[in-house]
Amino acid sequence: MIDAKPLDVADGMRRRRMHRIFEDRPVPAEVLGRMAWAAARAQQARSGVRHVVVVDDPVLLATARQVLPGFLNNAPAMLALCTDLDQAGATGGPRMVEHVSRLDSGAACAHLALMAQTLDLGVCTVTSWADEAVRALFGLPAHIRPDVTVAVGYVTKETASPAVRGFTSGLHHNAFGAAFEDGAR
Amino acid sequence: MTAADEGLSRALYETVTVLVCSAPLALDETRLLSAFRMLDAADRLMGIMADHDDDFLRRARADFADHRMLAMTDQAAFTDWMSRYVAGFAAQALRRTRAEGV
């Protein structure tokens, strides 16, 4: 039985952040399964395009810290979100391969960042690596493209990174450059 | 080969792997991130040297730990910090070279 906390979605969005320091304890398989479910439930334009590799082998994780230069954390687990290029191409064409499937992987990352908070977990999305390294690490066949690796582990207030300040997004009203003012923020 | 030698060899091999696997990222990421990858590898090497009880390197590692996130959050500040970091290493290298009488 998984002990999950309720989460206000807006509060979860506000608290969302990347974690790079995790507690030194494993994440049970059933909890990782819950995270994998969250990733699988994210938008996917066509069936069978997304593949999720759940990683909790300490040897693989230790190697990841060498061959994935952006994987700078001590996470005891990882989810690798991948795209079946053949399936994407056959069902949606080149745009599905190069554009839509990457958006869908990003949506899965957002699901993971929210689901993690219900399980006392933290995540860190990492894309700074060469595809060939991820393929070699997890035995991905040529038609499976790694899109993003997500570090997963337990976090506490003590291990949490401070919130990053100063990141901005453009917000426009009806036309680019016209400010949108709704008073909600 | 002693156990210590084996440990050193393994740690160096891991850092070699980090450097090799970082190389292709230089083609796809910003120059600043390439600089970060080099400093990260240097930090790993300093970690391997931690047994040598070098106070300068210990402080250098702490300095990097305090500022590494700037590469993601404030690139200008990271660049400024990196300049000071390099200056510190250069000054230290000069002191050590003089001390060795070269």
C-alpha cells in the first residue's frame, strides 16, 4: 500500500523544483511503479509511442553519473522517458517524430514533478547527455530515442534545493508584445 | 597493485569517462556549459585528490559547490565567479611553482 498525500494542484505547481540532493534510501518498486504510471498517463498523441525505463540498479545509476554529464545528483532511481521513432513515424509522420513526441515527454515530466510531491519524492529532469550514452546504458534499440532522464529519490526540507528566482516567461494578450494583465498572480 | 592504487585507478577511469561523454555536448550546448563540464570534471579530480589534504583544493571544491548552480540560474554571475576561480588557481600555481624552485 502506497502512502500518498493529497496535493493541491496549484500548490504543487508552486512548489515544483529540481532536486539534486536526495536521501540515501531506496525508492520501493511499487512507488516507482506509481511514478511510471504518472508518466504513462501524460498526454501521448498516439498509442505505443512512449516507453518508460524504470531504473533502480545501483550499478546503472553509478555509471549514469559518469556517462550522463548532466546527471549531477545522488538519486537512487531514475525514469528514462523514450520515444519509439518507428511507431511515431508510422502513426504521425515526421512532425510526430521531431516535435509532438518531445512535447509529450515534457508533459510526462510535468506529471512526474507533481506526482513526486504526493510521495515525498523529488525529481530532476536531465537532458545533458549524448543519446548514444543513454542507448548504451539501458540497451535501447536504434528505433527507441531517449528524450529525458528523470532522477527520482526521497527528499526532505533539509535536502531540498532553494527555489530558483528570476526565471521569467513572456505573457501576451491576443498578440505578441501586448501584455496580458489578469490580476491573478 | 594495492587496494589504494585500484581505488585511484577506478576513480580516474570514471573521470576519464565523464570527460569523454561530455565531449559531444560541446557541439550541442552553450560554451558556458562546456566550461561548466570542464570545471565539473576538475572538481571530480580534486575529489580524488582529497586524500592529499590540500587546503587550497578543499577550499576550491567548497567554492565550486557554492557557485555551480549559477551556470543554470545566472550565467553572467557564473562567468564572473569563474574568472575569480581561475585567477585563484593561477595565483596558487605561481606560488607553488616558486616554492618548488623551478
